[in-house]
Amino acid sequence: MTRPHFCHIGNPSRRGWGQEKSLAWLAAFGLLSATAQCHAQGSFQITFDGDPVQPPGTSYFVQQYFESGAWFRPLGVIGPGNGFSRRGGGSPSFIPDNGTAYIATAFGDSLQFSFLHGSPFSLVSVDLAEYSTTVPNAVTVPFVGYRSDGSVVNASFTTDGIIDGTGPIADFQTFHFCPQFSNLTRVEIPTYGWSLDNLVVVPEPGMSIYRSPTNVVVSWSPTWPGIVLESSPTLTPPEWQPVSTNGTNSLSFPISGPSRFFRLNLDALRGLCYAPE
Ligand SMILES: [Ca+2]
Ligand SMILES: [Ca+2]
């Protein structure tokens, strides 16, 4: 089940390559959002099921957790008393249950996450539930996304306040992020009293330019279909034109000749959608 929500991008005066790319993506997304939420190619799900495995029926207070290259930790200084809970699901019957492990925050807890080595990423969706049947109130969970171009994007999801623990009712709901939740370097959830599972993430493709004695080598990864390498002789204004790559992800250009600028156009990649679950 999804709920309507609103996004806001801060720091609108800053314009750079990242924002330009995002605006292009927004234009592409607008054509498709009427029928489906977008799951960009290359997405994967962080399940919080381990390693290490969190046994069913247990709840451990932890300072950090790692999965698929993502690093989850509280806001502030990592240490005793500052962290969040890993729950194994199942009994006790008063906490949310979806049959798997997940994370939760009690009074005073918080969460932030990023990828090791600072790799940028997008958020697609997340499963959220209330804290417990003893604190069953609908809870609003704010996500603050910090983007690599310096802008900040916000989203708040409010749960339905329906929870019966190990009973037959679905405690968790799936919420989808606005497409602005892209090119992120870090995301914070500064509040507590929620349960969270199944975070769907898309790592951002990256490009590098290397100069050899005689050539400039432009390469990028991963090599998903739909990524288009573009080149422009200037940035004032840019005149982007696709570059023939012949299916490779690495091209060499002679150092001689006029200067050129390169970028990865991800519009086609962003447009790959399928119906929401
Ligand atoms: Ca899980
Ligand atoms: Ca619920």
C-alpha cells in the first residue's frame, strides 16, 4: 500500500551538473509517473536480515550495521547508548512482524546511512511500521537526503497506525520515494519510534577520466543498457551529443585537438519502470 507524499529540494540557488542531470531525469519521469512508480535498473533491496543473522524472537541494541556496502549508524557519536535495535521478528507478539529481521528505534534513537567510500545512490522504496502494539500510534518518519550537488531533499511517510504484531494483519506498509531522492550521499532519519525494513536502493553509475601519455581514457560502470555517454565542446552553453561506444564502457581519445567535456546521460535508464508491487 502506498500513500501520497511530498518532496522538497532545498538550496535551489545552486546549479551544477548534478542538478542539471536531475532536472533532465524529472522531465523523463513526468511522462511515466501517471502509471507506475519507477524502479530504476540495478536496484537492490537491503533486508536487514544479516550477516550477522538476527535470530527470530530477539532484539539487540547495536551501534552500527553493514549490508551490501551500506553503513547504518545513529546520528552523533557512535558508542554505547547511541544506536538502534535489530529485531529478529516473530515473538514477542507485541512488536511488528513480517517474518524477517528489521530495524527499529526507541526513545532517543536515530539513524543515518550512506555507502562505504561515499558512493552516490538513489532511494526507491522502504517498508515502515509502528514501534509496537503498546505504542501503536501512527508514526511519521522523516527522511532527509543529502545530495552530492549540495542540495537537500525531504520526505515524510506516515504509517496507518494498524499493527497486531504476529497476528494476521500486515504491520508494514511500502512507501515510495519521490524521484528527487537521487544522487544521494547520505540519508538521515532524525526521529524515533518506528520500524523499518526492505530499503530498495539504486547505486549511481560513476564515470572516470584518465590521462595516459598519448590518450584520454573515459570509462564508466556499471555497463547497464540505456546509459549514454555524451560529449560537448563547451559548457557555456553545453551542446551535448551522444558518443558512439560500440557496447563498451571505456573509450580512448587522442590528447590532441580541442577540449571536450563528457557526461553520462541516465534519462533512458531512469525511464525503465514496472508496476508497483
Ligand atoms: Ca527483513
Ligand atoms: Ca502499520
